[in-house]
Amino acid sequence: MILHAIVADAATAGWAARNGASVVQLRLKDVPTAERVRVGREVIAAVGVMDMIVLNDDVAAAETLGVTVHLGQGDAGVERAIRAGIGFGRSAGTPEEAQRAEAEGALYVGAGAVWATPSKADAGPAIGLDGLRAICRAVSIPVVAIGGVDAGNAADCIAAGARGVAVIRAVTELPRLRALLEIAVAGGGDGRAR
């Protein structure tokens, strides 16, 4: 199971790593590459050993840091990431976008927004669980649900076929979210709190 904690600073990244995140994804908008590298180094130091550290949007910074990069549908950089030997993930809102990402060599697809979210103003319309299910069926690489995901609905994403979830606002729920998802993945229930 994959649990992405999307963060903007090293302190939150370190807390997330200690409280259930398997992946820390650094998202810094509207800052230069040098700033992403500086904060990225702090994040690496704060999280220690993790399954994966991801940097949003900036292939040059990811290459410098030696981490995975996440690229949205409109982001350039896939060819550069491949040339540099950097793993990458891609955003997808449709099965076709997910299939393109898989064909490009993406490690995973971030599918969504599953539900409307204030955390990403430029996200397309919500795809819902049916859209998530269709994306999961379209590819063999891991699908990580994103957009409005929290402890109240994360198990529904797993039931729809996602291998994990990504959270921004729900980062504070990581310990509870991890426990609920472990139940959902094990098939011991629907993962909902009783």
C-alpha cells in the first residue's frame, strides 16, 4: 500500500515519515529550482530511509537530489527524466492519460482529483470513484488516488482498485489513515471507523 504525504517543508515531511507515510512528496509552487533543491535536501535529511521521495514538477531539482519527480499532464520533462535515469510519476484524470503515462514509463499514476479539493485550484473536474476505478482497470502500474482524500473515504479508493492514496490537508490524519488502509488492504473490512 502506498501512502503519499504531500508536504511543503522538512518538518512536516519528517513528521509524515514517522507517522505512516510510505512516500513523501515535496510540492513547492512558484519557487526557483535552487529553492526546491535547498528544501529538498532538508526533506531528505528529515525523512531518513523511505520507500520513495518525490519532488513535484522540477526535473532539474529532482536530478540534483537523486529523487523521483512527479509531472502533471501539462508538465514537460518526461524525456529529460528518462535520459537522466530519474523515476517519474504522472497525473491522470482519464484512463487514456493513465495509459499514456504507463507507456512513457511512469512508475505510478496519481489519479484524480477523485473529489473536489481546495488544495489544487487547477485540478480538472472531480472523477469520482467510477473514474478512479476506470483508471485502475486501464493500467498495470500502481494508481494513487488524490483529491479530497481523507480518513473517511480513503478505503473507498482502495476498494475501487487504487494501490494507495495521496493526502495534503489530511496529513494530520496519517496514523489513523495508515491503520484504516491496512485493514482495507488486508480485506478485513471496509476500513471505516466504527
